[in-house]
Amino acid sequence: MTTVAEQDSKVASVAKGARSVEQNPDIRFLGRVLGDVIRRFGGDTLFRRIEYIRSTSVDRYRGVIADDDAVDPGLAALSQDEALDFVRGFMLFSMLANLAEDRQAEAAEPDATLAEALEILKVQGTGQEQIAELLANGLIMPVLTAHPTEVRRKSMIDHKNRIAELMRLRDEGRSETLDGERVEEALARQVAFLWLTRPLRRERLFVADEVETAVSYMRDIFLPVLPRLYGRWEGVLGQRPPSFLRLGTWIGGDRDGNPNVTVDTLRLALGRSSETILLHYLDQVHALGAELSISAELADVTPELRVLADRSHDASPARADEPYRRAISGIYARLAATYKANRGKEPPRPSRLEAEPYEAPAEFSGELEAVVDALASEGNGLLSAHAPLRRLIRTVETFGFHLATLDLRQNSNVHEKVAAELLATAGVEPDYLALSEKERVDLLRKELGSERLLSSPFLSYSDQTQSELAIMRGAAEAHALFGPAAIQYHVISKTEQLSDLLEVHVLLKEAGLWSASTAPHADIMAVPLFETIADLERAPEVVRRWLELPEIMTAVSERGHAEVMIGYSDSNKDGGYLTSVWSLYKGSEALAAVFADAGVHMQLFHGRGGAVGRGGGSSFGAIRAQSKATVQGRIRITEQGEVIAAKYATPDIAAANLEAMTAATVLASLERDQLSEADRRRFAHVMDGLSAVSFSEYRSLVYDEPGFPTFFRQVTPLLEIATLNIGSRPASRTKSDRIEDLRAIPWVFSWAQARVMLPGWYGVGSAASAAQDLGALREMFAAWPFFRTSLDNIAMVLAKSDIAISARYAELVEDEQARAHLFGRIRDEWHRTHDALLEITGETSLLERSPRLRNSIRLRLPYIEPLNHLQIELMRRFRSGETDQKVQDGIHLTINAIATALRNSG
């Protein structure tokens, strides 16, 4: 055991060591503040012990200590309580380091602004009119989901965001906050709050909690940021674009595998979103009324504004000569009436005027436009440029009365059972499940052409059928209350055949959301989700058959596009990283050809997660690497778990990420192709070979090794993760221990904790080793954005993995023979993949071309390794039967801390 004197000596050299590792000055500053807080609240002894562990680990990574086995990390000297404090300290350092890097744009990429993208296109000869047309018909939508990979409590994230705001004041040279508090004291206080805030949730999250968290991001981040971006883009584009960048969410409507999502949670999610946006409008309109004090005695008034002013019936003598204020009073009164109609209660600041609610957001924005037009008539247009009013109009155009478009989602197996029950109880078909696919399609099409409903209030149904019908009716209510933009899509998980799509349309018809008139109309469109490798292969044929149906084509043509969702997570779990990304790429291109043949615009919805094994990595790079035919200005992308907190932590960080998404979409749609058709065919042939070998190697390990499921559960903290209170959805679809039944999120998250990161690279080394032409792979890396982005993601995963630490997790596996065999395969494949990557890229070390990312990862590695060692020891004790709550808390804290340090690990 290391003595206190030795630790003191080690601590004395901490500052010097820190300077060599932590280049970002914000990291040094915040690290020092955190150290002071630990010393103040935990005492000198705890501080010295934590610093000793930290500095020893840093020295090992700097090469000062060469013999790994000789390193005494100091963990043995910690008491149980000190161990928990140590984990919190390392977790908070990683959190603050993340914040510092995000603030300094450490992850910024070239060409990631719309202005830079336009310059690239200009050089290539793309005209401004082409860009304007693309955006006029475009849609870019990040979709917030509640998938449980965010292990931190919202309170922790809130304190972190307050620190970010205080650091911004510090950047500006401000010594005091607006409240008169010294900035550096306020920073220390917020770090202290972080230290004293319990990081673990005591109770499992409910859907209502997830809704509130999402609404907080919508209100505090997206609501102010999107209008600001549009204001910037108007200058860049030289014209006012339509609101092509909008916000979506699944939270409250995603029932797939989550029995806690019901019509009540759907109403809660929609109601809270609408309440949030309407309260924002009320505040903004109230502020406008305070500012627009223009007197009719000093300025002319347009007839349209006078009509608005008179219609308000505002008889206040104080505003008799102030038509703008009287018009605003009427607008406010109508907004207040809209709020009352939607929420069933008066707003916090009710209007004293009687008014009718707005029927649609366009009616509200139209009255605001009348105010702008009136202002334009004075002072040669000076007043019409009034920024708050212009921003409010843009906000209404972007967010409507719904704030975010809420998707519905359910598994095709559920739709099948519900449709079967409805058909049987209505006397239409006694055994729908026994029908062939052709018979099902014929029957469902007949039902879609009929105005008759299948359900009846006089019949009894199973709980599942009642729940699904209630969801459909709740969606119809939402359209009536908030407008059709509130819910536009119903995603079908596990889409395998045409009947899966038609079943959803039949259920929508039960709520009046499908019209079987002479011109079929769909208020909500079914969206097939293709997830497994086999699903992706059959997707083009399923969609082709769908679009061949006249009733579907009529509904799609009216909407102007149809959507297909592709899933990254399950395709990866099914076939490994390389086969997954290649199947998604090929499948997307094949789908684009189907849509082109049908003369319909395709909108791809990318179901990405945070980890590379779930489609994570740079969104900018991933979008830009898409085939041009698959984008064309329309894209939706899920934002899940810890990615939301990372990409949308503050308004500035959110603005940078949203603009990068926009720039990438524009470039992917219009940038000149970098490959000739001959090279494209040649490279595709090589990729087919790589994918086949990678798929075979991956499947032989994960699905063909009989002891693999047990090995996986023992080598990773999967069972311990399942007990974390980080989401309302269960970790597995069934009670079986089959890999097929495990959700992709805990699959990827567990491997990350054990530092294996298997879903992000396994099989790649074998594929590269089997390739006949290394020169061709190098050529593909240099010339093909898809291949280059894929290898860059693998390099990031390998850099975050540590096969030596993983070997210590393997010691938890009880069967020594299985351990030696299975971990031996993983270890050998890791080395093959690592070496092959360097050969193809020509680099001497991982991430050589990405020094910022490499330095960011290297900064964190010394802080992760001690956490891994402690987690292993605690897991060993817990699995041996030790029931002390502090052991379980310690495991959960290490999971939290490791995830925070690794960032995109879920």
C-alpha cells in the first residue's frame, strides 16, 4: 500500500503532469476548481488520495511508468465511502472536460457551416437557385427519443449547463453576473453543487419524466436557437428560406416494447409541448405590446392594421390612439383563447378581452404579418425589420401550435394481432393470422376501400387492442387540437412484408385518419422500419409493392413524399458493423431507385444511436457520406440518450450541431460526385466481399458459439446496467437470454463499459485480412467518403477500447475454458482490426489524421482505467453475494462515470 507521504510527493507533481496532458485552458481551470471543491468538502486526505490515483494513471499513459503490473493505482487505500467519492470525482472531471471541449469547438469539422457549404457548391458550379429550390422542398428533422443511454440525472446536466453559461461570462471578461455575484465564485459554487448532488436516480424513470426532460430541451434550446439560425441563414442565402429545419420527437408515442406508453402519455406529451409553445407566444406577444407604442397621431396606419385594432374591442382610453397596441391586445386575446381551448384552463396571464381561438398557426402568423406590413409603411421600411417580430413569425412557422412533430411507433407483431382481432369480432375474417400474405393484402385493401369501420362500442376487445385503438383516436384528437403537423408518421418496427404497412392504415381508418373516398387520403402515413440485415435486403421489394397500390400512390402524391426508416442498431447486432453500414448504404440506394421509378420523393429516416455500433459518430460525416440519391434535401435522424445532452447542451453547441446537420444535408444533396461509375461498381464489388467475410466471422462468434450468451453476460456489466434507473423501457424484449431478444442499446452499452466496444469493429480485421488487394482498399479510403467515414468511426472505437483492461473483465467469466476460447477470439480479432486499419489508412497510430479527437480521447483514458478496475472489483464482490448497498451504488456510479468519459458509448 502506498504511504500518505508518497502520495503527497506524487500530488506535488500533479500540476506539471496536468499541463502536459490537458492542453485546453478551460479544462485546467475547471479541473483546479473541482480539486478545490473536493478538498473543501471531502478533506485533504481524500483529495490527496484521489490526486494520487489520477496522477499515477496519467503517468502511466505518459510513459513515465512502463510496467503496468507495478502500478499501484491507490485504489486499495480507499475506504468504501472514499471509493464512491473517487468515482464521483473522476466522473465530474470527465463531465467538465466534455463541457470545456464543446465550448472550445474541439469537435468542430471543416465545411460544417451553411456558408462554407455554399462556397464549396459555388466553386463546383451549383447556382443559388438550385440551393433555394432544394431548401424550399426540403426537411431536416432531428428526432428526440427517450432511449436509455443517458445515465446522468437531469439535475447534474442542469448544473453543468449553468457552468457553461458562467464560463461564457468569463470569456467576455465579466467579473460579475447580472445578480452581482463574482463569476469565479459562482463557478465554484456550481461545481460544489455538482459535487453535492446525488448522481444516481433512486427510482426508475416514468414516461412522464422523459417527456419533461425532452420539453426542457425544446423550450430552453431548440425554441430560441432555430429562429436565430434562420436569421443567420437569410443573410447567407440572400433570401428568406422556408422553415425546412424542424423538430421531432418519439417520446410519448413510441410504444414498441414499452407497455408504459399509452394514450394518456401521448396526450401528456402533446399537451406539454403545446402548452410550452403557446406560453412562449403569449410572452412574446405581451412584450411586443409593451414595445409597439406607435401613435396614430404621429404615423399612418394601414387599413389591415386598423381592422385588427378595431376587432380587438380594446376600449382602453390609454390606447385609443395606439392601434398597434390594440391590435396586439386582440392577438394576445386570441392566443389566450387558443391556450384555454387546448389546455382546458386559463393561461397564467389571462386576457380581459373576449376572443375566438385561432383555428391554425397560419392564422396567427398572418395577423403578425399584417403588423409587419403596417410597420413597413413607415420610415422607408426601417420598422418592418423589427427583429423580435420577425423572429416570432419564424417561430410560428417552425413550431406551430405543437412545438415538435410526435411520431407514433409500434411493432408489426402488435398491429397484426390487433387487426386479426378486429376482423374476427366484426365477422369479416375469423382467422386472419392463418391467411397467406396475398390473402392478407387483398383483404386489407378491401377494408381500406370501405367506409365501414371494424370496431364497435358495443363489442369487447383485449387490452392490447383497446390500447392501440385509443392511441389512434388520441392522434385524431391531436390533429383537431394542435393541427396535422402534430403527428405525421406512424413508424412500424420489424416491417417484413406489405401487409405490415396496410394493417397500420386500417387501424388509422378506425380513427378517421385514413379516408376511403374517391381520392384516398392519409392524415398520418405509415413508415416502414427495416432493421435486420434480411429486412434491409427485402426492403426495396416491399416498398415497390406498396407504391404500386393506386390508393397508396394517391395518398403519397398528395403529401409529396413517402418515408422509409432504416435501423442502425439492430442491423449491427444482427450482422456486425461492416455488414450493417454496407447493407444500409446499399439498401438506401436500392430504395432510392424504387422511389425514382415510382416518381415519388423519398425521405429517409435514419435510426442512429450514440455509439458507432448504433450508427453513431460524426453526424456531419455520416450525412455527407450518403449517396446523393438518398438525401435530396430530406432527412430525419434520431437523437438518443446521452447524444442529446452532448449535442444540445447549450444554445451555442446546439446551433453548431444543427448547422452542421444542415450543411451536410445540402452538400450530400448537391455536391459533385467524387467517384466515376466504374469506380463505384468496382468499390461496391470489393465491399460485398469484405461484408461477406465480416458477417461470417461476426455471426460465428455471436450466434454460433453455444457459450457466447453466458460469456457476454459475465464479461460485461449487462445485468448491473439493467438495474439502473435510466429509462422507462425494459432492457430486453423477452425474458430469454438469447442475443436476438436483447435490445441493441444494452448490447452496445455493455461492451463499451468493459472497454471491448465489440459492436463497432468485430469482423473488420478478418475481412481486411482476406482481401486480395490492399491497394484497392487504400484507394477506396482515399476516394470514397462512405468507406473513409466507416474506417474513421472504427478508429475512434478502437482508440476508446483497451484489450488489456478487457482481459481483466474476462476474469469474471466463470468457465475458464469458455473464457480462454471466446476472449481469445475477441483479442485476436482486435489486433487484426487494429493492424489492418493502420495498413489501409497509412497511419502509424490510430486517429493520426484527427489530432483533436485523438487528444480528447487520450485525455480521458487515464481517468477511465481506474474506474474500470474498481468496477471489476465491485462486480466480483456483488456477484459473489455481497449485498451491501454501497457495492451496488459503486457499480452504478462507475457505469455513470465511464459512460460520461467515453461520451458516445450508448
